[in-house]
Amino acid sequence: MSTLPSQISDLSIAEKVELLGALWEDIEAHAPALSDEQEAELDRRVAEYERNPSDVIPWEQLRAELFKH
């Protein structure tokens, strides 16, 4: 009997992409609603980004810094 990770490893790239899409759709369909506070915080962050888009650190740079040590 194989485990789920080994089954995933056996998939082709196209099958993995299809699986990933199906997983995201399932997560979106079953995700709990955000609270009013969470919605307000997301709105605040988006507005802050839109005011100062150059004040962000790109994910690639942040990830490189995190895994540098």
C-alpha cells in the first residue's frame, strides 16, 4: 500500500497541475467566511499597498532571505 505523497510523486506534471487546481477549487468551496475584522484588515492592507506599491518585499526576495540561514 502506497502513501499519498508517493502517489503524488508518481503523477505526471500535467496530472499534478490538474490535482492542484482541483484542490484549490475544493478549498475555495469549503473555506469558512472571513469575519468582519478579517475583511477590514485585508481591505486595509490592499489600500496600503495601493498607496505605496514600492514599499513591499517581493516573495522571491523574502523567501531567499528566509532560507539563506
